Amino acid sequence: MNTLIKLEELGQFLLSVAFFAYLDYSWWVFPACLLLPDLSMIGYLAGTKAGARLYNVFHHKLVAVLVLLLGCSFGLQWVMLTGVILFGHSAMDRFFGFGLKFDDSFRTTHLGRIGKKDGRRG
């Protein structure tokens, strides 16, 4: 099942690349912006609850789709780019096992716990 889910996320990431190809930006913009949604982790400075909420807004695929559709509706390339980046980043995160956060810990996600299981390195 994990392989099937990873393939689905890879497909969604490739879809974001395809959407990006229709935008009027140089190709270097996509990789340059791809990690920007992780800036939302700054919310954890205000605590785990605020951090999880801010992180989840920037990593929720429905938010990404709505931003993309808003950009398409008004013909705003930068808004479409924002939606594509949010969507592609979220798919990439899920592919690597990083999910939406619960508010008890950054390491508790909808995909399970991330990080070291027993405190040992390696």
C-alpha cells in the first residue's frame, strides 16, 4: 500500500510540473520556489497548536487547488504559480512521508510519526 500511495503522490507532483509548464515562467523558478511552503514552520515559534495550523494551511492540497483555480479565474500568473507550488510541494512532502501535522508534536502527522523511533542515530 505504501508503494501505491507513493506512486500516487509522484503522479501528483508530476502533474504540478505539467501545470507549471503552462505558466509563463523560466524553469528555474519551479525548483527555486518549491521549498517556500516550508517557511510556514515558523508558526511553531508560537507553539505546536499554532504551528500545526499554519503548516497545514500551506500543505493542504485543497488550499493549493483553490489558489490555482482563483488564479485561473482571474488570469493571474503569480496566483496560479502559488497554487502550483503549494500543490507540488505537498505532493513531494507526502512522497517522502511528511504529512499534515497534529497539534501535539511536529513529528505526529496524518501519515504516522516521522523521525527516529527510539532516539538512536541511524
